[in-house]
Amino acid sequence: MTVKYTDDHEWLKIEGDTATVGITVHAQDALGDVVFVELPAVGTTFAQKETAGVVESVKAAADVYMPVTGEVTEVNEALRDDPSLANSDPLGAGWFFKVKLSDPSQLDALMDETRYAAFSEGA
């Protein structure tokens, strides 16, 4: 399993031709207590960088961008029911959706953990 990160503070765990997507620890720290998430509909196809969802906290609202072009195959209903999972376990139970990759070569432009850590220190 490979993990990649975007400059919009999303993470992707890639398994085969599917990626699980969520927000990073840095993003949830900046947002504060998450109180609502809007998740995309299963079966919807998004281009890379399109808005695929929204996360709202007590401090702000932020768009969740599609990190790669693809079709949403599953959403995290547990997160919809308990948005605080994005804070308590952002890299695990707090995932947002799964996407079937249309163009796996887009992953090459995303950051690995080391590059993301250096990037997020300056953010």
C-alpha cells in the first residue's frame, strides 16, 4: 500500500486501482473540531482538483478536493454520522471516500510522506 499527499492537505492510500481519501492531520489541526462533512455521491466522477466534498468545523469550512481523476466507489457513512472521526482518527476511521483511479500516472505528481512533512511545516 502506498500513501500520497496533496498540496491541499488530502491523503490517499492506494491499493491497486483504488485510493482511499481523507484529510491530513495538518488539515484537521488547522480546522479544529469537525462538526459536519458533505460527502460525494457514489458513482460520481470527478476530475483532479474538482471539489468533491466539504468539511466544516467550529472555526471554518473547507472544500475537499479530488486528488486524482476518478469515480467515487464508496463513502464513509460512519464519518457522516460522526464527523469528529476526522479529528480523532484522520488517517484511519476518519477517511472520506474511495475512488477508482482513471489515470494512475497522476499519482506521480503527488507528495510522499517526507515531502509532505516538509511542505506542511511551511503551510
